[in-house]
Amino acid sequence: MAVKLLLEKAHVEGIRTYDVYRREGGYRAVEKALKSMSPEAIVEEVKKSGLRGRGGAGFPTGMKWSFIAKPEGVPRHLVCNADESEPGTFKDRYLMEFIPHLLIEGLIISSFALGSNATYIYIRGEYAWIPDILEQAIAEAKANGWLGKNILGTGFDCEIYVQRGAGAYICGEETALIESLEGKRGNPRIKPPFPAVKGVWDRPTVVNNVETLAAVVPIINLTGEEYAKIGVGRSTGTKLISACGNINKPGVYEIDMTISVEEFIYSDEYCGGIANGKRLKACIPGGSSVPILPANLLFKTAKGETRYMNYESLSDGGFATGSMMGSGGFIVLDEDQCVVKHTYTLARFYRHESCGQCSPCREGTGWMEKILKNIDTGKGKMSDIDLLWDIQRKIEGNTICPLGDAAAWPVAAAIRHFRDEFEWHVLNPEESQVRNFGLAHYADAREVVA
Amino acid sequence: MVIHIDNKEYNIKSGKNLLEACLSVGLDLPYFCWHPAMGSVGACRQCAVKVYKDENDTKGRLVMSCMEGVKDGLYLSIEDKTAKEFREQVIEWLMTNHPHDCPVCDEGGACHLQDMTVMTGHDYRRFKYKKRTYTNQYLGPLIHHEMNRCIQCYRCVRYYRDYAGGDDLNVFAAHNHVYFGREKDGVLQSPFSGNLSEVCPTGVFTDKTLKEHYTRKWDLTMSPSVCNHCSVGCNTIAAERYGELRCILNRYNGDVNGYFLCDRGRFGYEFVNSENRIKRVIIRNRAGEASTEEELMQHLQPLVSMSKIIGIGSPRASLESNFALMQLVGKQNFYQGISEDEAHLNRVCIDVLQSGSVHSASLKEIEQADAVLVVGEDIWNTAPMMALAVRQAVVKTAGAEASQHVQIPVWLDSAIKELAQEDKGFLAVLNVSASPLDELATHAWHATPDDLSRAAFAIAAYLQPGKLQADNFSEELTNQAKAIGEALKQAKNPVIITGVSSYNDNVIKAAFDIAASLNTAGRKTGMACVMTECNSMGLALMDAPAFNHAMDSVRPNGHATAVILENDLYRHLTPNLVDNFLNKCDHIIVLDSLHNSTTEKASVLLPAATFAEGDGTLVNNEGRAQRFFQVIPNADTQVKESWQWLWKMQMLRSQKVNGHVLHPDELLQKMETDMPQFKGITSVSPGHDYTIHGERIPREPHRYSGRTAIQANKNVSEPKPFYDGDSPLSFTMEGFKGVPPSWAVPFFWAPGWNSVQSVAKYQDEPNGSLKGGNPGVRLLQDKKKENADLFFKDVPEQFVITKDKWLLLPKFHVLGSGELSGYTKALEVLSPELFAIISPKSAEALNVKEGDMLQLTDAGIAYGSLPVKVLDNMCDGVVFVNAGSRGTVGMNWGTRINLAKVN
């Protein structure tokens, strides 16, 4: 049984309420942090823990916190990024829905560490029922003296506000989120200035993911050193994985990053194997924008080593033969799935979510969608595959924000690993409309091993 | 510093971005979203180049050149294969949805998108799908909207909202369906909307008035011109085809208007083509018209030979014409065709600007000011481009301030905008009523002109305590003066703006006292005085008495002839005054271009050239003399420049017939000799015989077409081009090729750059001076700085509001005020009706409400009655009447009149 730090109490009856959460040991970390630690010590503790941003990029949280500018007389802000919009990712929703006080607790400690007296939770518009849960939790915390003026007699004031987004994926990008929070059109900003220097309303701002901020609670409870012992290498602590697709047990799992990908898919503790006895075709391990991996590269790296569910191992081999941990949106495709259609679906999503600010993303995503639709519906040409490759290559790295990359990578990886499937669609326009390409030579990795 | 571009060394000014650096050394690099006046946002990704770590780095990295600053010793490549391919790809992306409608697009042939597409080499289309389409909007009578052509560079909203402060144009929707327009159809509210047609790199926003009589840019005959519609003197390009003025384009002048024009300036040209034009000589009270010039001269001979001949000069006629009139009638008989009050105010302006204690600020200097005070002049409506400059001063000061704290270059617009947020530089506006400028102001205060001057004197008193004679200022005034005075003291380049439209000389004097007090070591203080017409300053500099004195000089039956130059006296003066004068004169010779109340009284009416048919010099409010050049050939008509007519009359009067053809440069030379205040006027542009290597400067681009067909309905032979003997510009496409001297730029064009963006090739650097210096000569020289002391020390008494006497002031309108611009139908539609405008409290005192009629009378003069309009944010005790629009008459502005409700 793996270590559980975040979801351990998630299924305790009534844990959503303050009383139960408190009874189960909640808010101990706030007491400890506010009463016995200085803000600097908390930042130091988070640095020691090796905690990395759980939103997707995996940037060390402690380091991000230490960048925040502290000009005299200027308020600072902590913003919780709850705009979880990456297709395949639903871990933050789970956390906020079932154990909201954990996030509130993490927010109070982090606000104290960063000196934020007004902290915001920016939540995606589609999570329509969650703000009520969060606001209820905030009200309870405030009623019990964990929020408001002079918390625990420390002289520290803190309020948490929940702000709903209007349903734009781009508002998960931290600078677009800030624009949206300020009431503006959610277009990403050009950096510098970085949010840590000039963020919300021109004030130093830290934007962190829900899971990241929740993880601060166990770090304080355990100490950073102890937290860092969980996991492996630079992948410390536990990680929430939202698993979906053709598996027997879709859901949110907390893993300690030492288990292998194979175990994660096939173990009954986690995904419980491929649904309906089908064979595994491919997997997107970190949310829709990370490269898709065919089965043969999923369990073993190109070098033949076992692939583990952690930051380093998942990205082993770079984009040529590896992928990314990303946001932990683990999507499994079985042999009946069509990679072309799948890629088209993603391209359609990214086209729709492009903010329209810079040319490569705005025009490139639309074009890729059209080409993929043609290939998928049997109207494609061989040259379309090369054209797709050319377009994605020129989008990548040349846009203002990472949405361009996010749109380019799935297309690139699909062509890189499944070019024959694309070609088959082009060469068999009619057949491709009635049956799937199947596994072809990408045999289920388990069969290869067998 | 030295940077290496494609292995060549270039010397570059520091603080620039790479795109500016490449353009300033004359290299071609395509771009869309960057604009020299608006900076970089990195949206279009078109200007990508390769930058290398050092000379050994062969891999390099692709960067957007507009987003990276120059560093000493930097290596970059424009020609790098990856960079070139990427730039071509960006164009291909943009062209996926851009329609192939160039042949029917207004922008075709002068389109930045066309130029950039050719520049990148993109020629083959891989996009095989349907293009996205949009619904266009009605944006009013000035701007045409064609959204399908949009390439989403965001320049329009950045210009309209951030630069010009408009809020009714925005970006809507997202992804590859973003939309630039209004929330719903309707007239664009900004008076600077016309610039959208030049800011847009393709044909989304185009000039709707040009569309009415469309001509391709390459088929236009173009001349350097100067705007006629206010005293700022923006530089324009006037463009003609088939004898009709087609459009006005911006002519870059780094010291004056930069890249932009206001809508009155851009669209107010249609009076030139008006049906109301005077095209033939009219001799009244005589059987038969004068069909030949001989006949006319015979008729004129006795008129101009009268012993008493009086010349009435004009604030909208050129210096040449005014001077020719002075030559004809003699200095002692030359009068300014404006009221005594206005002449006095103009004189005060000149006196203070020439005192040596302040510097007359150019528009560029206002734009760069770090604190601005406006006193008693509604510049939004009387000098729109100056208001736009003030906006830049306020916004850029905040940006510059913000950029100092973080290492962000000022051209990085998006970041600077985020940093500055709502911060503004210092602006105080003390005016009779509110204007959109107030939104930017740190202090906005509304009072009567007397009280405004008291407020300004209070500031001067704060800056130099104990120097004023009657400084019994209220606590409110003292506190306000302290706040404003302190902010001005903090500034390094403050500018004080005032003007004549408050009809109160104390306002100007007090503004001067502030400026002079600030003009101390370590601080460069500018002052600007707004006047009413395009050559008000020039006329005022001639130092002639005002119109009233002309009246006194004529005795009844004194056998006098009046020569009235390009001036509808009824607009400047009260009707009874003008009638009195005209009745006293035996003969009235009027020279003008359009029929008006004064021309009706003419016994001889001579068709005068407009700015489009003649050459001349105007002096703007800065004291900058600028030349405009003829663009419509008038060989077949009787239309002549006024100075030509007046010269002919002078020949008649002096009975000299020597056949000499007068050139305008001779007039200017004589003027410079006779009147030392015009020293330098001859160096505005060289004489008519100037050539470059023996070649004249063509007004037509070398692609001008249809020359042989223009008159084919009459004669198939190619007509001889009209010969312009007055200037070094020719009415042909042949002649000097290349960048002409800055005073003689008829159009902007460079190989590969057919759009207005080609201006970069005419400048030292983007946003800098034109090559060889910006055109125009400042007549008001800065003298040696003397010890600043308060100049005017008499503070007027506080204004006392009485129920029976109301202060009458003119209310100008940014689009509607303009005798000539009112002939543009589009502007006429947008100009306000005539109202008597009063404050809510005044309305209460008069017991009237909006829509009631008010009778306006002034010691014997009945001005008739006007409907009431109640305006919030204006001071009490004042009645405004809309001024300057067509159909308005001169009033005794600045006097106190009676108001009575009409039952």
C-alpha cells in the first residue's frame, strides 16, 4: 500500500465539513506554521521538500516562492490556479470536491509564507458546483478563526476569495489567469515582467496549482526533509493521477512516484488493467498536451529500462521516445481506438481554446484541425501528413505562451509514433471509415515481453 | 554600439529593439503588429530573426526581433534559412483566411500585407479549405469596415484604445475567429478614428470618403501639404486625380504630427471639390461677365486706383497672400480680418512666446512632456492633435516611470502597459467645461475664465511667493495651486498649454507666469498657445491693426475700395460691424474659394485657390512656418492663388506692366526683408528653380497610369503636363527618383514598400526625424534665458455671477468646428446643432430646461434665440454657443450678454 498524504482522509464520512476535518487532525499544520515558524522558515521547508509544481511544468515550488519580490508597502498575492482544464485531468476537482479544507489549510500556510493578505482561488467556470463547496469551507474556516483578522493571535490577516472563470482553457496559463482575474480578456502576457515581480494589479504574485498548495500541508506536518524521503530522486512526495480511458477503474489515485507505469495500469490498486479484456495501444501519461506513447515505449524506455510514474522516468528519451508527467492526466487507449480521430479531437480542442493573440497558434491550430478532420474522414492526402508535421514544427517554441506547444506536441507525437496509421487512413479512405487500424506492429507491450 | 547583421557590422543607437535596428539601417524585415509609435507586443511573430550567442555559435535561436533589445556585439541573421522559412510560414498562416480580393480592395497597391507577402517570398498556397468569414459593421461615415481581410495584428485596438483613448472599438471572440469592431453597428466615437485606415496593415479599415471617388495610390498626383483646419499645422499629403481632391494622407513630421492626423484634418478636404466653389470671376451690377482677363483688368483698373484702398487680411490665407495684399494696399491700410479682442489675444500669445522666458513647445515636445497643465483652452475641440499629444505625454510618463523600476525597455508596450496599469503622468486641466481629456487628468477643475486665470496666478504665486499684487486667493485655490505647482516643480520637461478661445488675456498671462517661473536651470519648460485658424499666428506676426480700425479709417463717401482676402468676415465679427464697414466702401473686391456671406457682398469676386490649387506658407501656433504645395493643376480654370490676383492688381495700381511672372519665393524674400519677425521664412523651402542634379521632384509615383488616356475623349495625343512654375515639384512621374528633401515629400514609397509603412525609409530611425531634419522653420527663436520673474502681476477680481449678465463664450466641436471642413458631408453629419449651452445651476437661475428657447441680446445686438442645452461639468455664469460650424456668425465672445427665456 502506497503512502497517502493528500487523499488519506478524503473518504472519511463528512470530511467536507470543518468539524470532521478538524477532528481528523486538520488545521494542525496551520497551527504549527503560524505559531512556531517564520514565513522564511516555511519557504525553506518547502524548498527542502523538493515539491514540484503539480500543474504540469514541474517547476520547484520553493524556488518559485523565493522569487517573489517584496517591495516596501506593496501588497503581495497568492493565487490558487484551480482552472484545471487540460483534457484528461480532474485531480484538482476531486481534491476540492471531497476534501476542500485541505486546500484551504494549504492556502493559509502558503499565504502566510508569502505574505498574501488577499488570496484568490481562480476556478474554471465548468466546475459550477465547486465554488459553493469552497466558499462553505472558507466560511467555516473563518468562523473558527483560521481566516480573517489576526489569525491565531499572530497578527497575520488573510482572506480567501473564490473567483470563477468563464470556461477558457487559456486562463489556466498563469498570466492569462491574472488578466482574467483582473477582469480583462484572458490573453497571456509577455514575460518579463514575471508575476513574481508584477502580477495581479501590478503586485508581486505567486500562482500555484491546487494540488501543489494542498501538498504544503503534509510538508509542514512531516517536515520538508521527511516529505523529500517519499518518492524517488527529484520526484518527491506523492502525486495525484487522474486515470481515464479504456481501463477498468478510472479515477483519481495518489501515488508515491516509485511505482512503474505497468503496475499503475495493471495493478488492481490502481487502474485495474485494460477494460473489456482488450489490448493496450497507447497512453498519454500527463494530460492531453504531452506526447502520446505507444505501448512498446510505455513500459520500457528506449534503452530498455523500466518506466516509472515519475517526472524523470516519464520524460526519459525526450520527445523522441519519451513523454512527460505533465498534470497527471493519464489517458489510456486500447486497440480499438483510432489515433487519427483522437488527434483530431485534441486539435479541435486546442483550436477552440487558442486565445487568438499570436499568429502561429491562432492560425496553425485551425489549419491542423482542418487537415486532421480531412484525414480522419478519408479525404486526406499523403502530403497532408508532411504538411501537419511542418505546421506543428513551426508552431512549437514560437508562440507567446505554451498553448502553441500544447497544441503542437500531440500532433507531433501522433505522427512520430503512428505515421503508418495516418498513411493507412489516406490510402484506405473507405475502409478507415468502417474499421479501426488496430494495433498493427505496435503489439501490446505485455505480449512483446511474453 | 556595434551589432552584426548577417556578418556585417552596423552602428546602432542603444535602447532600440532589433527590428528598429534593422529598419533604421535600411534593411528590410517584415512586421505587422509592431508600430513605431506604439511599440512591440510580439503578437504577429512575423519579424523573426536568428540571434547567435557569439561569432562561433552556428545554431542560434529564433527570436522575434521586436521583442529583443540590441546588445553591444550582438550577432543576428535576417537571411538565416530557418528564420526565412518561419517568416514565410507566418505569412502563409495569415493568408489562410485572407481573401484574394486585392483587385477590388481599397488597400491594393498600398497594402502592407501585400508588401510583406512579397517580401517573405510566400507564393504557393497549401491551405485547401474554406476561409472564415465575418459580418461587417457600419462604423459611421468616415471608416469602412471589411473584417474578412483581417490578419489579427491587433494594431487597430491598440491604436484606438491605448494610443487614442477610445473605448468603443474592441476585440471580441477568440481563437481563429477573433473580431475587431464595435459592440454593435454605429459611428466610431473617437475623433482620431481616421488613423485606423493607416494603422491597419491591410484593408479592414479604409477611408470611406475616398471610396466615394476611389483612385489607386499609384494613380494619385500627390503634394506635400499642410492641414488647414486648426492652428496646429499637421503635415499632410494631398492627393488628386482628374482635377478632384481624392484624399488626405498623413505626412510624417517628427516635430509635429508624427504618424497621425485627427478626423477633421483627414476628412475635412471635401470643400475643395464642393459645388459651392467659386470657379469664375464674378462682377456684380454690370451687364455681362468678364470673360477674359483683359476685361477683368479693365474693370479692376479704376477700383484699385482709388485713393483709399483697404486690405482685410485673413487668418486662413497664406503668408504670401496676406503679404501680397499688404503690398497692394500699403502697410498703413492693411488690417487683420478678425475682431479686436482676438487680435489682442493673439498679440499677447506672441509677446509671451517671444519674451525669451519660455520656449514655444512643438507637438513632439508636448508628447514628451512629463507634466502638463492646460489652462483655459479646450484643446480636445480646438487643437485635437495637441490633445492626442497630451494623452501620450500622460501615458508615456507613467510608462517611463514604471520602466525605471524594472529592467523593461520602453518600447515593450505590452509589458509597460501591465506595469503602468492605471497610472498616469501629471496632467491638470483648468477649463470652462469638461472634455474627454479630463479623464486623464490628476486635477480637473471648471471655472469662468477670470477664475481660471486666478487659479493659474495662484500657481505662479506658489512657484514664486510674494510676487503678486492681489493674491487674496481662497483656501481652495491655494491648496490646488500647491498641489499643481508641486507636481510641475517635480517635472523636468513641463508644458503649459493655453489659448485664445477663453477670450481672456489674463488666462494667457497667468499661464505664461507659470511657464516662466518653471523655466529655471535643469528644467526645460514649454508653452503652447492655441489659436483659432491655420495661419492665425502668421497673420498676427504681421502686426497689423484689427478690423475695427479699418472701419474708423473710412469716412462715409470716402471713395474707398475694400479688398477682402479669403475671409468670411461675418464669422469673425458681429454682423452689424461688418455691414457698417461694407456700406461705407464704394467697391468691395473679395478673393475667396467658397461662396459665403461676405462674398455675397462683393462687387468683384475673384476665384481664389484653396490649399490644393496653390502654394503658400502657413505659420502654426508653435511659430513654425510650413509650406504647402499645389496638387490640382488649374491651367484650365480662372482659379489662382490670391497672391497671384493681388500681384496683378498691384501691377494695375502702380501701372507697371513689365510682364514679370511673380514667384512666391520672391514674395517671401521681400517679406523677410521688410519684416524682421519673418526672418528664416525663405529657408522653409528653396526657390522655384531648385533641382536635384537638374531634376525636379515628381508629384506622381513612377507607376502612375493612364496618362495618355486621361483626355482621350477629347484628344488622343498625350496632353502636355501642367507646368508648375511656382515650386520645384513637377506634375509628372519623371524626375528625381529617391528620397527627396524632407520639405518636398509628395508621397512615401520605397522599393518593396508601397504602403504608408514606407515612411521608415524616409526617416533617420523609426519615430525619429525625417532624413535631413523635419520640415518647417521656427520663427519664434528661443532667446537667451533671462532671470525669470513674474511678468504679469495684476490678478483679476473673482468672477461675480449675476442673473442678468452671462459671459458669452464659444463652444468648439472637434469635428464640427471648421469653416471649410464643414463642407465634408460626413463631418457635417457628425457636427452638433446650434445650442445655447448652460450649466444646470444656470438653467435653474434662468428657469429653463433643456429644449426651451433662450433669447440672446447684447447691448443693442440681437443674436436671436437658441435652444437650451444643459451641460454638467461646466462652470456657472457662462453661456456657450456652438462656434465655428457652418452657418454660425461672429459674436462678441468674452462679453457679458443678456439671456431671457422665450415663452
